[in-house]
Amino acid sequence: MDAAMDELLDRKTASEGELKEAFCVFDGNEDGFVCAVELWSVMRRLGFKEGRRYEDCMRMSHIFDEDRDGRISYLEFRRMMEGCEDFLVQIDGMFMP
Ligand SMILES: [Ca+2]
Ligand SMILES: [Ca+2]
């Protein structure tokens, strides 16, 4: 899972399959949605300063939750990744030694 994430971040552009794999990394309980708690736990694992506080992850999930159902669907996740090159660059930096 992490190796797939690495490869995705290497190339900055993601194929459909790679995005799905990345989505699975975030969707810890595999219910097909990423909730704020799941976002929080992955962000902390990756060492994001933005992800240190649960409130920030809540805010972030609200920003990308376009249909306001309180969770990030795969489509919303995809837009999050596509619209946020900085986000990928930032994740990339986290993997640097
Ligand atoms: Ca989930
Ligand atoms: Ca949603």
C-alpha cells in the first residue's frame, strides 16, 4: 500500500487505478468513504503539521465535501488530489529522508 503511494507521489500524475489505491490508504475501514477521523489518522502517519489537530482535518474534510454528507467520496477525493498539486508535493516531501 505504501509502495503504491510512493510511486504515485513520484510521478505527480495519477492514473485511475493509482488514485483508487491512494483512496484505499485513506479509507481505513473500507466503507468507500473517507471521514475526518480517517483523514486525521493518515495525515498524522505522514507527519503533516496540518494533520496534527483533529479540528484541522475536520475543516479540510468540510472543504472537499461537496455534497455535504459529512464524508469524502471517491469522486470528492479525486478532485482533492487533482486540484491540489501542492498537497502531493507536500506529501512527497514527507517521504524524503
Ligand atoms: Ca471509511
Ligand atoms: Ca461527500
